[in-house]
Amino acid sequence: MVKIWNHFHMAAETTTLSRKEREFLAREELILKHARRLLIERGFQAWNMDQLAEAVEYSKGTLYQHFTSKEDLVLAVATDSLRTRAEWFEKAAKFQGSTRERCRAIGFACCEFAEKCPDFFHVEMMLKSASFWEKASEQRRQNHAFEGARCWRILNHIVVEAMALGDMPRDAFSAEEATFALVSVTMGSHVMTQEPQLCVLAGITNQMRTVRLNQDIICDGLNWKPLFSQHDYSATDRRIIKEVFPEAMNWYRA
Amino acid sequence: MVKIWNHFHMAAETTTLSRKEREFLAREELILKHARRLLIERGFQAWNMDQLAEAVEYSKGTLYQHFTSKEDLVLAVATDSLRTRAEWFEKAAKFQGSTRERCRAIGFACCEFAEKCPDFFHVEMMLKSASFWEKASEQRRQNHAFEGARCWRILNHIVVEAMALGDMPRDAFSAEEATFALVSVTMGSHVMTQEPQLCVLAGITNQMRTVRLNQDIICDGLNWKPLFSQHDYSATDRRIIKEVFPEAMNWYRA
DNA sequence: AAAATATTTTGACCAATGGTCAAAATATGG
DNA sequence: CCATATTTTGACCATTGGTCAAAATATTTT
């Protein structure tokens, strides 16, 4: 089974599949769709496999032909999200502009993603616990790692280019360190802005604005030219929204 | 029961307690000690209340006289850690030096804390899930919020002072926004450096060095004087270690 | 078309575990 | 020493992730 599924993702829809294989894949998507819904609506604990089985109108045993455990299933949902994120990163990286503007476009991709896949960060947090990770199948772990590396590479590539072009100094830290700083501040900002208590203390009302502000601060700290004070990024923002993420208009407020 | 426990933390050891109350508190500490050990050794899932009961040599029913649920117990462990962190923050904030140097001392407190309380971030991640949080008692939630706010205030106070003294510009962002950026990058860095896959991609070998580098980048981005290039912070580091966290020598490498 | 064989689906069942509570044990007071 | 109050216990319960033999369905053979 795993083989078929994997094959699907490698060769995509172009390969001819038997009716059975197509049915199997369609069902897997159905299961993932419902699992994601339950995950968003209730979180990991507050639903069980019986309820999911009822929702997809298959028995529990059938669920376990697709996934080795509840954790395995949830990891698959997370990897799906991560794949979407990587795709949006790729779209953003193609934005026409300076290296820092392209980095900004990826920042928008991040926010847009957080808006559209609200389950992602919650699940990603769960993946930090070892016991969760080890209940998932090797195949799913690899898929997740693959999509994670994809996201990393897209951003890192821009940083490398920035250094090559002289937009960012290369003496204080490596490109990888700079990329890691960006990743850290982004993840940290997303997680922290979901803490109601802290948002009250900090007077935060607009989460996405906060995430992007922190990204600006990091980029300035990395000495990534042009600095925030040297360039009108609100004009860039309008272009990013118009050309790459029209939907971002909903959460963006200048 | 809760009343007694709370009373303890309000009035501390100065109040005279009956033998029963002392025994009760001693047992609670014993439970917390063993719960923390299990949490570090195995994580949340891989131990159960029966095992804990056996370890502390009391029955399961007795455990539930102290804690309303497993989550409640684990939250208590986390709050204990958070209290320690707040105390170290306070110690660090008293460091004699510029505002940015004192911020740096708090950065050291963070790393030292991560080193000594390795369970903290794992548990803190679990607190992001709503279902966890709502299984804990109101009292414990409040205690946790209290210690969290304490940490926030210590750092925020230094940022406010930095702005007042002109060490940091006050036109680009508020003191709260600056504090939030610091908190975000720190949490994000700690979480991300615990991701083996990412560490390989980024070529990270020294986690604490990475956390502190990212803090430097954020501080520079906040334009917090003196900037990293304007001052010999390795000298500051030596002083912080000598005067505040001698143990930090173990993970610090210039 | 019917029987034989292979594959898929099912849901009763199992084991693990967080949590409860009546009964036993212990402490307190007279 | 008894009576009463308090504390501790562990058998028991309900939930739930996961299994597997049997039923249902599909495919092949005669």
C-alpha cells in the first residue's frame, strides 16, 4: 500500500493507475480531508478513530490500511500542509525584485499559509515530542523531512544570492546562520502570537503584522539591504499582494 | 487542598504550618520531583500515573488529591520551571552594565535555563494545545500565567529603560513590540535548534551559540546600542559568566 | 452461470490507561 | 478503649488506539 501511495507522489497523476489504485488514493484523500477538519475543529486529543471512521463512512480497520497509527495519520496531514507551504514558497521566490523583497514575499507566503492552514503550527508543535514522531511510519517521516528541506532550500537560496550580490555582508555569519535566524524568528513569532496571555501583555492585535515586523527586524539585523528605513516596503507589499497572494489582502493592513 | 498549596506560595515558609500541612507540601514536592524526572527521561506519553504512584510510593488516589489530572500535574512541573526561570531573569537583570549588556545577561539566563531544565520547552510546546490547557485546574493556570508575566516584565523593563536612555530608537516600534521580538526569536531559536533535521541542514553544532547569535541579530535589528560591531561583547560574556552564571562556562564557547 | 479462489472490509474484541470512589486504614478526641 | 473524622488505598470503570478472524465482495476458473 505504502508503495502505491509513494509512487503516486513521485510520478503524480501522469502515470496510469488501475481503478483500484485510484479508488485507494481517493479514499486516502477523503480520510486526510476529514482528519484535517477534525484536527482544526477540535485538536489532536478531542477526536478518536471511531469518529473519523464514521465521518468517512468506512470502518476503523480500513483506516489502519492507510495509516499505521493516529500519529502517522496526523503526520500525513501535516506533510500535506508542508507541501502546500513549499509550493507557496516557490511561488513567492519567483517574485521580481531585490533579494530582500523576495525574502519579504516568502514572509507573506508564511503568513498566508498560517492563515489558510491554521492546523499546521499546532501539529508541528506536536512533532517536537519524540513519542509522537516514533509512532509514525518511516515513509511518512521521510516525506515530511523532504518537504521541510524543500522550504529550507528555497529560503536559503535567496540568502546565498543576497550574499553573492553584496546585499548582505558575509563576514559576520554564514548564509545558513542567516537563514536559520529567519526561520527561528518566523516560527517563534507564529507560536508566540497564538499565546493570548502574551498578546495582551504585548498589546498585540494583529498577529500577521507582528510576524512580519519581527521578520523586518531580523533582516535589518542581518544588515540585508535595502534596510527598512532605506526603502518603501509598503509599495513592495502592494505588489506582492497583487502579483503573488491576492488573498493576503484579507489580513494585511498597512 | 488547593487552598493550602496556594497559601504556601503566597506566604512562603515564614508562615507556621501544621505538621499535616508540611507533610502535604513535602509530598507534593516529592510527586513533582518524580514527575519531572519521568518527563525528562521519557516525555509525556511514555509514563503513566500508576508508574508515578509506584515511584513516589503512594497510591494513585493520593496523587489525585494533589492534582486534578495528569495535565494539571505536568503544568505544575512547567510552572515550577518557569518560576526558576523568572528568578534567573531577576538575577541577570541586576547585572551591572549597559541596557543591552543586561539584555545579554538575560539571554545567558535563557540558555542556562534551557540547559538545566531540558524538560521545559517540551512541556511548554504541549501547552499550546487547547485540550491540554483545559484539563488543568484554574489555580494552576493562573500560577503559570503569573510566572510567565513575571519573565515578560523583567525583560520589558530593560527595553523601556533602553528607550528612555536613548540606547534604542523609539520611533520605529514600541517597547512592547521590541520585547516581543526578543521573546519570539529566543523561543523560536530554542525550538528550532532541537530539530535535528534542521540542524544538519543549517550546519549547527552548538545550540546555545545559535540562540545567542540570533538574539544578537535581533538586538542589532532593533538598533540597540552599542551594536555588536561597536562593542567587545566577549568581554561582557566573560563578566556575565563570572558574576552571574558560573555554570554557563560549560556550554559557552567563544 | 456457478463454483472456487483471492481480496477487501468490517466491527467485535483486546490492552493500556486516566480517573473514581467505597471501603480499609489511620489519626484524633473523649 | 471506643467513636468519630480524616486519609489512603487499589479494585473498578470508561475511553480509546489498535488487531484480526470472519463476513462481504470481487475476480478467476471450470
